[in-house]
Amino acid sequence: MTEEGKVKFPTSENLFVKSINGFIRLFEAPGDWFRKTVVEPNQQKYPYYHEKFRRVPTIDQCYDDDVICKFEADQQFLRDRKVDSEILHILRARVEDCFIYEGHEAQEKCKVLQDQYAEASTNWFTKYGDLGAYGKAEACYFKQKHRLIWERRHGEVGTGMKGQRNEETAAAE
């Protein structure tokens, strides 16, 4: 191996090829030296993985007549939905891989992953469920508002209404 970490394969270079390579190195060497000793040490190490979007105001912070703000909030909502869907997809794949790997003992050994996936899918459906494929941020916001009002009046969603529970307990006594 050479000092740059590249594997050098044995080749049968004749005098002409060696002289051409030397001539090329004559022009490349100063540029390589300048880059390695001056440019690279002065550059900041910044890993570029994907485009980073700044967070925009959410739909509840937008005025009613501010169309641009609502559009940006919708785009942010769609990006968040994609990210949350990918997280859910990764958790689902982890659970499936665990079940395949563990075999008969999967119920005990994969319980933690299964609980994480169940909680994440419940949270995803609470936020994005019943919005449809073209759900908007405003519809999601109103869904959240209606759910919070329901929980204040009747308790957690899925437990029934407070009035019905009181009547059932009184009838049982």
C-alpha cells in the first residue's frame, strides 16, 4: 500500500510512461501540497448529509389571512409527517427483524421493541390518522384541538364518556 492508502498494483511501466507520469506529477505536486498543508487544515469539518430546513411557524402561530405562513406550515407539516413515517417504518423493521432472529422466544425477547413500536404507532395515528393522504396542517391542528376538548370533558379517548361511565357504575351497584 502507498502512503495515501491506495493499493498500487504491479504494472510494467516503460521509460516513456514513467516520464509522462513524472511530468504530470511536476504540475500536480504543488497543488496537492498547497491543498494538504494550507486549504484542508483551515477548513471546518462539516458533514453534509441532507438539506436542513429551518423550522417555520406552526399553523397556530399564523394569522388567518397570511397565506404564505400557512403554506410554509403545510410544507413543514408534510416534512414532519415523512420523518415520523420513516421512524415508524424503522421501528417496524426492527420488530420484524427481532421476531425473525429470535424465533420461538421472540415474545419475551422482543417485548421492549414491540412496546416501543406500539406506542409510536399509536402516537402517529393520534396525530396523522384520519387526515387522508392530502392532510393539511390546519386539519391536524383542529383534530388535536377537538381531541383535547374531548379529553377535558370525557377523559382519555377510547375510555367512553364520563356520563355513560357514571350511569353504568350506578346501575351495577
